[in-house]
Amino acid sequence: NINTKSQYEVKCFTGVVKVESGGEETTLKRGESATNASGLLQRSAFDSQSPTWTSGEVYYSNASLVVVIAELGDYYNIDFSELDGIEGLTYSGYYPLNNQDLALRLVFDPFDISYVNTGEGFYALDFPK
């Protein structure tokens, strides 16, 4: 399952998966992954029996904070104020898929980003200066 975002990772848990990006093509077998960062596919191996989201958590390793926040918003159906100024930040960690308040704290607290629910599923963000 791939989003149309500029960065993504594909992991093959069973069978074979063909990945195409920017004219590049690779075929993954069980235990292999491909990451698209800046239009370049990078292959690697991973050791996992099943996707982490099936256990109710989403994990990230050096992912763009902008991408993590966008995916958090997509999952919980919430919107955030402008994300200008955090483009270079990366996030390594996880958040649960069954506890929105905890998910927000786990993503924003390490960066001292405060957030306020302004209603209707919209959060205003305040970045440290």
C-alpha cells in the first residue's frame, strides 16, 4: 500500500512485490524493502514477521517530520496549521493507532511543538523559536 507522497517505503512480507519509481524498477522478495527518498530507490533487508500497523502502532526511522505529521493527520482525520520551518527535521519513533492524544504527544513533544485543538478536527501548531 503506497501513498502518492514523495517519500515512501515498501516492505515485502510475503510473495514478491514490484516497485517502480522515476524510471527505476526493482523486485522485492520476502524480507526486503525499498525506500524512495528524493526519487532514488534504495533496497535493504528487514526482520519482521508482519507489518507493525497490524499490531496497532506505526513506526518511523529517520522519516521526514512533515511526512509523519501528514500521515498522523490522515489516520486520525485531523488537519494541522502550516508546517513551514520544519522541513529538515526527521522523526524516529512510533505512535499508536488507537489513542489520538498519545499519538500527538509522541510526535510533537520531542520537538517542543505545542498544539491546540481549535475545533472541527483542526490543530494549530506552535514551533519553538
